[in-house]
Amino acid sequence: IIFALGFIPILIAYFLRIDLKKMLPDIIFGITDNLVLVIPAIIGAELFGAAGALIGAVVGNAISDAIAGYFEGNISEFLHSRGIDATRTVLGASLGKMSGCLLVGIFLIFF
């Protein structure tokens, strides 16, 4: 269900005529962010319960934001080097990150 919700922001962007190519760096950010975030949260939960999950999520969020920002910047520079305008709008960036974060829900089937 969470994975399917990841397509809603993409559909909204499509209907609002937001260029989906410009959203790619933000979608990659969201996917990377939540993929990395979930690891320390799960480890914290397994070792220390709910409090461990919260601490793991806070630490994981700081680490995952840094890693995801690196990938977001690389994708943006790559698109720019290929002549693709990667200039983003506030709404496009927001919807892209939301979509990427929710698309990670596909991996929840393993837990």
C-alpha cells in the first residue's frame, strides 16, 4: 500500500504539468533517504525497543539526509551535463521527495 501511495505525487505532478525529469533528483533523494533511514531504526528497535527505534530514526535521518543529498546533487549535475534542464520548482521538489520516500515502501514486504 505504501509503495502504491508513492505514485500519487507523481500523478499529481503529471496533472499539474510538472516536468517529471526535473523531479528525478528529488525522487532519488526520497528513495535513498528512506532506504538508509530504515536501517538504524530497525537495528535500534531490535536492540532497545521503541526508544531504540526513535533514537535510530533520528541518527539515521541525519546520516540519510547527507547521503541522499549527495546522490540528489549528482543526479542534478548529470542531467545538467546532458543538457537536461534540472531546475526545480518548490512543488515539484516536494512531490518528488514525497514520492521517493513512499516508493521505498516496497521493501517493507521483507520485514
